[in-house]
Amino acid sequence: MKNPHREFLDECHARIDSYANSALEIAADEFMLASTQPKYSYNFSWLGRPIIQYPQDMAAMQELIWSVKPDLIIETGIAHGGSLILNASMLALLDMTEAIENGTNFNPAESRRRVLGIDIDIRAHNRAAIEAHPLASRISMIQGSSIAPEIIDQVRAFARDYKRILISLDSNHTHEHVLAELEAYAPLTSVGSYCVVFDTIIEDMPADMFPDRPWGPGDNPKTAVWKYLESHPEFEIDRRIDHKLMISVAPQGYLRRIR
């Protein structure tokens, strides 16, 4: 018997695979290059908080969270808090839909699902806005360098009692920093879940694109991903996500833990 949903997904996969080296892929690359300096990704928000992401990456995170159903999301880099709110809202939806499916009452106060954000400088006005948000009860924050030993210890202690963990790395974008974050936090990723490394796109941008930043081609999150994967075969790049999104700040940055 035919399964219409399965057939639709097969059509999607075939269509996605056909995009490689196509005119659409070329156009997407041109858009990424043209949209970076004008700060296109700064123009969006999620449930009232600014989120410095492209809409395609927001959609991808929604799909991953729905698929993995994590009980903890750890993210480095907080900024205005939009990503914290996005992730918290998805965890709230998971709780609500599971309650509906199980025929039980939905009580947010009883949920263990949490988002943990780490940032070296959580500005007071951003912290106040995040803590005033209706989803604040699902969010915990730690201020400090994400690669400082004492911060890593705090995060690992926080994560100890969680079973399904998803990681999002989006703070300092130098090779050395991101590689240290990967070494510290990627092992917390559950099998079947993802460690998402943002701003790998830096490797594909012109060398003069980031004159006021310590990163650039040859020294960025993508080079850190390449180095990390050399000795960590338990992760693989989910290239189908790259082919599907096409417009993304995280090409080769969606790392799936396979064992």
C-alpha cells in the first residue's frame, strides 16, 4: 500500500539531491556573499527577541529539535537571546504535543526540558529581557568563557542528569576557540542528535570580509570542524541539510553523532 507521506519525503530528497552544482546553488552562494556585510541576518526576531540567524537555519533547528526531541539544549553565545527563546519555545511545544498524544494534562512547571546558554558577557539589558520573557523558566544562563575549565565543569555538571542533548556553538569564531568548544561540548551530544557549529560560512567568504575580527578564511569554525572530525569518527557532517538549506551560515556545520 502506498504511503503518501513517504512518497512526498522521497520526492523532497530527490529534489534536494538535484540542487548540487545547479544554478540555484550558484544563486544561493551569491546571495550569501551579498547579504553578509549588510547584516541581513540581524533583521529577524523570535517571539519578540532579536535572533541573529538566517531564516533557513531557524527552520533547520526547528526540524532537528522536533526530530531529536532533546531534553537539554546547550548553546554557546547568547547575544540578545533570540536563539535561547527559539530553543525554549520548541521544547515547550514538545512537552505540549507529547501531553496531547498521551492524553495527559500539560503542566510546564513539571517539565525538565531546559536550554542552557553560555556567554562571556551577558549584557544587563539582554539578561533582563530574557528573564522577563514568558519562556524564561525553561532557560538557564552561565556567564563566563565557554572554554574556561570552571565553566566547562559547570556545564557538564548541569548536563549530567539529561539523556538527550543537542549542542549549538555560536560564540567566538576563531579556529582555536571553536575547536576547544568542540572538544569540551561535542562529547555531550547524544547519539542520533546534533552538534551544530554556526558561522562556518566564514571559510567561504573573501579574506577582507571581516577586517575588524580575529577570524577569517583559514581560521574559523569550519576549519575547526575539519580538524575535530579528523579524530572523532563518531560525528559526520549531515550534507543533506547543507543541500537543502543552501542559504545558511553553517555549511558543513550540522554534525550528527552516529555512534
